[in-house]
Amino acid sequence: MPDWRTDYLTSLQEAERNSPVNKDLVDACSQLADRIAALEAEKAVWEASTRQPPPPPSEKASSGKATNAATDAAGSSDASAAQIKLELAEALRSKGQLQSRLKAAEDELQKLRSKSKVDAKRISDLTIERNALTAKLKDRNSELTGKNKMLKDIQDDNLTLNIQLDVTEQKAAKVAAENKELVDRWMKRMRHEADAMNLENESPPNRSRR
């Protein structure tokens, strides 16, 4: 015959099926009921082991033997029932412990799954960010390579222009020197011619005076 605990657990289990939010409460009540059943079974075994059979009546030996036999049988039956109850209670308690461990394992698994999803999302985001940065770095390296080549070309052009400028300056200096020499020679020639003309112009009067 079901007692109040069985009815209570049944109603809780029905409520749990309708509302999973009460799962922790149902588990706690189940473990409490298992513990109570175990204690009651232990109490029954203890009572059966301490129960003393009543002393046999002295009037009738045969009746006493029958009574003793019946008492022994009843005590043995009570002890067996108590032992079965104890084993059942132990099984229920073990079941409760296993359910608790299972729930803890399921909770831990759920946490790990949630963490795994978060880690997977983080890894995916970091992978995308890394690929983007890698592409930007590649573009920047290409840009730097192009600018380095452009700078080298400019430096080469400047070196070439400097060499050409030096050659041009040397040529200009040479031309300037040649021009100066020509001008000096022309001026010297002009002076000689002027002096000659002056002498020639002065010579006739001098001869006529003689």
C-alpha cells in the first residue's frame, strides 16, 4: 500500500514532467526518501535482532514446542523481511548516489559543451582576424617592397644626375678656360695690332723731320 512519500514523489515526478524547472527539487526529495527508507529498514533489522521470543508456558510441553516453533518461524520471517528491506533500502540509496553522480556528470558535460562552443566561436573569430591581419601584412610588405624599389631607383637616378652634373661642370670649366684663353689671346693680338698701328702712324712725321 503506497504511503504519503510515494504519493508525494509521484506528484513531484508528474510536476517535473510538466515543468522541468523542478528537477533539482525532485532529485533532492528522491534522495531524502531513499535515505528515510534505508533508515527504516535498518531500524526494522535492529528491532528484529533485539526481539526476544516469549517464554514458553510450563503447563503444556507439546503446546510450548509448537509455540516456540511458531515464534522462531515468525522471528525468522521478520528477520528475512527486515534484511530484504535493508537490501532494498541500500539499493535505493545506491541508486540515489548514482543519480546524483549522473546529474553532476551531466551538469559538468553541459558546462564543457557550453565552454567548447564558446572556445570554438573564439577560435573561429581569432582565425578570421588572423587571416585578415595576414592579408594586410602581405599587402603592407608588397607596398614596402615597391617603395623600397622606387627609393632605390630615385637614388640611382640622383647618382646618375650627380655624375652628369660633375661632367657638365667639368666641361663648362674647360670651355670657360678655353674661352678665357681665346679672349686673352685675342686681346693680346689686338694690343699688338694697336701698337703696330700706332707705330706706323707715328713713323712718317719722324722721317720727314730728318
